[in-house]
Amino acid sequence: MRFSLAIAAFAPVLAARAANILVQVGAGGQLAFSPTNVTAQVGDVVAFQFQGKNHSVTQSTFADPCSIQTTPAQGINSGFQPVAANATELPEWSFTVNNATTPLWFFCAQTNPAVHCHAGMVFSVNANPDSVKSFAVYQAAAIALGNAAAAGSAVASAAGTAATDAGSVIGDATSAIAGAASSVAAGVAGAATSVAGAAATDAANALTAVANALTSGAASPTASANSTSAPSSAGHVTTSALSLLVVVGLSAGMLL
């Protein structure tokens, strides 16, 4: 009985020692928690009041400031808490501290239109300012992640632009080469046509000359039908002309 009375008497003392710590989220439209770090004891309640825009309180690890904690247990998370610009009631979310010896790390998980964590919107509980794991180091790591992401995006953009420019240059060069090749082919074809045309003209001229020679040879004899020498002379001219015709014809065929 005395033990029960002692417990009953001690309980109000524990309740009296518990604190309710208020943290403002996004006050004044800023991407920040205020205060940024609090000192809490076991049993203390840390209450977050969302004062603008659409933020969250999401638990992370010191090593990975902008990702929700997955080990050794899933991190606690308020979820997004949208607040209208003319809101008269502000949403709150809280948790109770059950271990005061290990710092707790939190960030805002909002990424639209910008990543709030990369802007330094982070928070801690029981972070030692003189430790290598201080709030300042934690926040600097979150901002560094943002800078690295921006640099990577810039590099990717530059690479994309370079690839586009290279493709354009290659396309222009290909078009120029194709145009030059087409011009050369047209020139060669034209020259070949000219040569063939000249050869055909020469052959036609030669045939005309032969035809004229034949005509002249056939018309030259004037002897009477009783003459024995006229047929021999006409036959001689005709044979020579035919020989020339054959030679010219063969030459023309070779040229064409």
C-alpha cells in the first residue's frame, strides 16, 4: 500500500516536469523551422505549428539529411500540411521524446516548386552545437546536396546542348557532302552526255560524207549502155565508198 501511494505521489511530479515545446514551420513565408534546434527531455512534447504554404516534418538521418529514415526504424512523418493564405486556424502535429541521449533530425519533404530541404529547411532535437554532428553541419550538408543537384543539372543541360549542336553540325556536313556528291554526279553525267553527243555527231557527219561520196560516184559515169569501161569505173567507186562506209560505221559504233 505504501508503495502504491509513493507511485501515486511521484506521478504528478513527472507530469509537471514534461514540457510542451512549440516549433513554427514556415513562419513569415520562410523556408525554415523556428527555432531550428531544441533541447528536450524524455516525455517532452515537440509540437509543430504550420503557418504557411505546404510543408512537412519528416525524420531523416544525419548522414542523409533530405531522405526519410528507413533504418533502424521507419522515420516519423507529419505528412504535408497545406495552409491557406487567409487561414484562421493553423494545423499542428507533435511527437513525444522517448530518448534524450540521441539527436533527432528532421526536414521538410516538399519538392514543388523547389526542394525545401536543399534550401536548408531542416530541424534537430538535442543536437550538440559543439559536436561534429551539430545542427549547423547537418544544415550545411542539406544545402550541399542542393548545390550538387544544381551542378549535375547544369552539366546535364550543357551536355544536352552540346549533343544537339554536334548533331546539327553533323547534319549540315552530311547535307553539304550529299550536295557536293550530287553536283559531281550531275557534272559527270553531263560530260558523258556531251561526249556521247559529240561522238554521235561525228559519226553522223561521216555517214553523210560517205553517202555523198556514193551519190557522186554513182552519178559520174556518162558512157552509154554499150560501153564496156563504164561499169568497171562505177563499180570501183562504189566498192571504195562502201569500204569507207563500213569503216566509219564501225568507228561510230565504237564511239557510241
